Amino acid sequence: MRSETSNETRLREDICRFGRSLFERGLTPGSSGNISVKIDDGGWLVTPTNASLGFLDPAKLSRLDRGGRLVSGDAPTKEVPLHAALYDTRGSARAIVHLHSTHSVALTMLPEIDPRAALPPMTAYYLMKCGATALVPYYRPGDPAVADAIKGLAGKYSSVLLANHGPVVAGDTLEAAVFATEELEETAKLYLLLRGMNPRYLSPEQVTDLVKVFGVALPEQGHQ
């Protein structure tokens, strides 16, 4: 019988703790959204299908092997192909958060959004935590074709918006992925509040300074 490491136990508790925090603050309603985290043996933990992030049980989280097959726990979210594609193409990713947060979803419905840079450089912390954000076309939830769309980004983006669906954000830790997702949601809210008001964004020189000082990674086609 497989024994659970103390690190895996902690990760299970962290998923439940962060999931409840996101749910209680209205960042993903009902049974929407999912979270996954890589574990030491190359497999990963992921939230179950039809589970509310506000009421997760550490013992019932889905444990997948490195091939994405269920090892233990409840049946996993139908978004496993989405998570797998981001892990496969972004080697630094150790955790992924996918939400249905209101302002991020609203942003995806606007006609002027650039698929290569869904948000302009509005704040320093948006660039530092999210870099640039890609927008991929609409796919029905759970459609394996979304994996191809993610793979088409070639790992250049840690934050992605699914049209008419929600954000998917990767981080080198679960905490980093959660914080970046929150920053993306707040920046989307800012964009909607300021839309049509000709706001002042960060200048190219200010963006270059952030890249230099904080090592911000931006895709070549993003705002530089």
C-alpha cells in the first residue's frame, strides 16, 4: 500500500485551505473551478469533479499518477486535460488554479481583447505576478481540444484566459498560483472600471525597468 508523505499531506491541506478562501470571497461560485498541485513522485493532486472549492475534503482529493491516471480518491475534475497541457508545456509549473471569477470571465467577452496580451500593463504587480495573459477561444468545459490550444502557446504564458469560461494560472507553488490568479482578477476589474476612460498605463520604460529589476518574464509578443 502506498504511504503518504508529510509533504503530500501538507499539499492536500493547502489545496483545501486556499480553495475555501477563494470560494468564501466569491472568486468561484458553486461547484466551479479546480486546483491541482504536482507531488514529489511526478504525479499530482487535483480537486474532484463537481466539488465546491469551499468544501473540499483532503482525503477525497483525486491523486493522479504522472500519466494522469486516477490512483486514489474521488473521480477528478473533467478539466484534467487542461491542467496536463499546461504542466507539459510549462516546465516550471508546480500548481494550477482554474476559476470562474466574474471580472476575468467578463474580460474574455470584450471584442477588443488581444489574444496575445489580454490586459495592458496596468500595474507593476500584474506584470510581476502574471506577466502577459493569453486568451484562447471558447471550448466547452472538459473538451480535450482545449489542451491543443494551451499547447499552442508553447509554455510562454503562466496566465491564460479561456473565452466565456475563466482564468487558468500556473505557479511554481500553489500560493504563487493563487496570488497570481487573484491579481489577474483584480486587474480585469480595473480594466472594466476604466474602459473607455483613456487611462494611463505603465510606459514601455517602466515595463522595461520591472523586467530588469524583478526578472519579469514576458513572451516576445506581449507588452515589452
